Amino acid sequence: MAKEKKKARGTGELRSVFPYHESVTVWGRERVTAQGCRRILTYTATCIRLKRRHAVLAVRGRDLVCVSFSCGCATLTGTILSVSFEDEEVCE
């Protein structure tokens, strides 16, 4: 009978603690990364709104730029003033 190798703890598949693989990471006041994005609803230098499955993510600031949007992951840079969730109908 062959010995079974034990799998080391902590080497299993990483799973998101957020439902539907949606998460938002704020890196200081310079960068926001959002997973689970479906499309860009608003794109200006002061506001970028991203459609997600159950909400809209609004990032407000100065000199905002979407530097990457791929596979449902958006990366925004600029001077971040606020990050909030809102209804899709809200628009400035």
C-alpha cells in the first residue's frame, strides 16, 4: 500500500470572501481595483461609475483614468476622493 502525501495547510484553492467574485481594493488615494465589473457607465476625469452585478460602484476624484479593464477587473488611477455604491439611476 502506497503512502498518501498529505496536502500542506494553506495550499488549497483561494476563494473570494465576496459573493459573485466581486471585490474592491483601494490602494491609498491613488488607485482602485474592482473585480466583478460588467461595463463602464460613466467616464469623466472626476467620476467613473462601473456596473456590477448587484450595484454600481462610483469612484470620484480628480484626474481619474481607467488604466485597465479586462476579464471583469477594472483598475482606476488618479486622486481618489471617494468610493461608494449607488443605484444605477443616479447620475451626475
